[in-house]
Amino acid sequence: MQVNVVSLFPSMFDVLTTMGVTGRAHEQGKWSLATWNPRSYTHDVHHTVDDRPYGGGPGMLMLAQPLVDSINDIKQHQESTGPVILLSPTGQPFSQAKAQELAQLPRVTFVCGRYEGIDQRFIDRYVDEEISLGDFVLSGGEVAALAVLDATIRLLPGVLNDHQSALQDSFHDELSGLLDCEHYTRPEVFEEMPVPPVLLSGHHANIAQWRRERSLALTAARRPDLLEKAKEKGLLSKKDLLFLKQL
Ligand code: 9D3
């Protein structure tokens, strides 16, 4: 996958190419990154990338021209930009389903805004889609793009190891529609807190049932919205529903 990022702070993306799962995948050539800095496409002495909003109001907006020139330079250097996705607080909420969609693309271009926003005429003509990370205010699109890219790259073929991929495919984890249960590792007792005994029993059916019930209880307590969705999608068994009733 060829990833392009248009950003005034391209070094923020070094973390993806150097660290962890995404860094290893980058080393293995599973994806590559090109960054495009709108400031490189300015022609005035101050390298101006922003200006005041027409109609007044607080803050500054990103100029359309350096963003358009960034997009055009991508088209000069590559076959195409792929879909142009703007990270924006007014975009569609990001999701695992969207990450799955993006992971199918051969190329994609992310545009990161700074200041109070971007001249709408750039968005109208050059942006295919707008994605938000949720209802909170970031200082720019970069951190959102990092999250979207991290979620997407780990889904590329051959990026996760066999064990992690099997987990991902199973009814547990991402597809179950429930929150993951709690996990424990050594030691058996930590600061007077024992590991739940069932996990030490070696009884695999009991362990699976305990984990399922913890997932259900946790989801009911913290994310009742997810529990309703799981019910509607028919992801809950009779046994699940019985357990929730007696909860
Ligand atoms: C007063 C209006 N503000 C909107 C809430 C202006 C504004 C704030 C922050 C405009 C842009 C930004 C920078 N944020 C992003 O670029 C951004 C974002 C976010 O702030 N929250 C969640 N997802 C995203 S994706 C990009």
C-alpha cells in the first residue's frame, strides 16, 4: 500500500515507519509512506500557508493553493493519489469497518489540517471523504491520521503474526461486537490480588465460558450501545442472553 500524507508536520509520521508493528511492516515493504509539506509549495518570502477567514472570526485557515499544489505533485510523482481523505472534526466517525475498507486500497492520500480549518473550495474539489476520530478537539489532523493509519496497516496481509491474525478472525476480539475481557499474566498473586482461579484450572470450556461472561458483563456495564448492536446483529447466543438476564 502506498500512503501519502499532506501535512505541515511530516516528522510526526516517523513513528509509524520506525516503531512496532507498523515499523516492521514498513521494513518488510508491506507499505510505504511519502509525506508532502504544503509549506514547500509556497512562493512568498514568509512561506505563508494560512490566512484570515472571510467574514471575520477567530483564528486562521489553511490556504487552498499550497494544498492543491501538494496534491498535484503527488499526481506528478505517482500513478494517482488514490482516494483523498481529509481528517476533520466534522467527518464521519472512524471505525474498524472503515479500517478494513482502507486496508483493501493500493494507494491512499491523507490530508491533515491545522489552524481552525481549511478553505472549503479545496475540500469541495479535491477531497473524496472526511473522517473524524470522535467528539473531542485535537490541535490538527496529524494525530487522527496516525490513529487511522495504525488501525489500517495492522490489517494489511502478512502484517500480524499467525497467532494475532487467528485471534482477529475468531469470534473473539474485533468481530464479536463485545468488549474484550480482562487478562492476567504472572505472578499468580500480585499485591495480594490472585488471578481468577478458573484461569489456572486448565479446564478450557470453563475458561472460554468465563471469558465470554466477563465480555458480556463488561459490555453491559460500560458500552450498553455495543450490546444492543450485538443483539440486533444476532451475535448473542441463547446462553449469552440468559446470562445477561440473570446479571
Ligand atoms: C471552533 C471550531 N473548532 C471545531 C471543533 C475548530 C477546529 C478545532 C480543531 C478545527 C480543527 C481542529 C483540528 N482537528 C482536526 O483536524 C481533527 C479532529 C479533531 O479535532 N477531533 C476529532 N477528530 C479529528 S480528525 C481531524
